[in-house]
Amino acid sequence: MIDLERLKDNLVRVREVIAASAARSGRAGEAVRLVAVTKTVGMEEMAALAGLGQGDFGESRVEQLVARAVEAEAAGLGARWHMIGHLQRRKVRDLLPVGAMIHGVDSLRLAEEIEKRAAEAGLAPVAVLLEVNISGEEQKYGLWPDEMEEVVGEVAGMEHIDLRGLMTMAPLADDPEAARPVFRGLRELRDRINAAGFYPRPLTELSMGMSQDYAVAVEEGATLVRVGTALFK
């Protein structure tokens, strides 16, 4: 049995934190989209959150995202699905018809595969974010900052990709402030790309921040935060 009141309270609390953090960065709370990460909960919890007005949901596995997108559509939930985990090229074809945004485009080869599959399917340009390994951790996926000029330039020539911005993962730490340099680094990288004109239009999105550090991420300019535990605890 879902504790609907607790879920509602959690959602309100997360939105309040987002609004307060956005205000500290001189923005309105509406400038930040909450992506509810549902990978650890069932469809019942997801549907309940949708019923409370949450529209954006994130999954890290293609199979689960596709299954939930189909079920949510059949139930008339009107959810938008974000692929937030590592995406293998062989699974791009399955994801494209239902994914509203792909957060983790971590290589030029993956971008090329998305371009190819979207063209074959006759789809509208796919909204993507380039994942950048700002922290420099060897075990993390993502492009290195010094690769961005070349990759952004290549993606600019792809007709079926709509590059919206950048994404990163901060190192796990007990103190949320430890993530601040990573989030600031992503924002500054995005701003340098825009200033240099590597892409035909400004990149506006920054996907950064999870349950433990999303307040700091919003203060540093996040436009998308990926929150699971803080919603479902």
C-alpha cells in the first residue's frame, strides 16, 4: 500500500528546495525541471506521483523505461521519459520511439548511432545532452572537457539530433558542497561552448544533481535535477 500523503509531502518538499535554491541563483523555481527517478520503485508509485502532477520521469535501463512508457501511455498518465543511465548503442533503436530526452550521450559514436536510427525511423530531431566527466574519475562515463569542441562541432552537423545542453555526475560524498566545483565546472563549460559558437544555437540545459546534492546543483545553474530517494524515502 502506497503512503500517498508521505509521497505528496516529499514532492512538495523537493519542489520547495528547488524553488529556494533557484532563488539563491537569481532564477524562478519554474526554470528547473524535476526528473523523478523511478528505477527503484514500482509502477504504482510512479502512477501515484504522476497523479500528483509530476510529469518528467527518469530510468537508467532501456528495457524498464520502454516497458513503463508503454504502460503509462496505456493508463493515460502523460509522462515524459528521460534516459538517464548509460546507453548502449545496440539499444538506441528501442529507446527512440518513447524517450523524450537522452541525458547520457557519452561518445561521438553514440551520437552517430542516434542520428542513424532516428533518420531511419523518420523521427523528429532527438533531444539529447552530452555527458561530460567533469570530475575526472576514470570509472565514470562521459566525454572529457577537452573533447567537447570537436564533438559539439560534429553533432552540429547531425540533422536528427537536437543538442540541448550538458549532463554530469558528481562524485558521491557525505557533504553536498563537495559537488559544487563539479556543477560549477559544467556550467562554465556550457558557457564557454556558447560563447565560442560551436553549436548553431545556445545550449540551455544542465542536467546535474541527485537526491544528495540537488540543492547545490540548482544554485550552480541546473535546469534538470534527477531525484529518486528524496521522493520515495
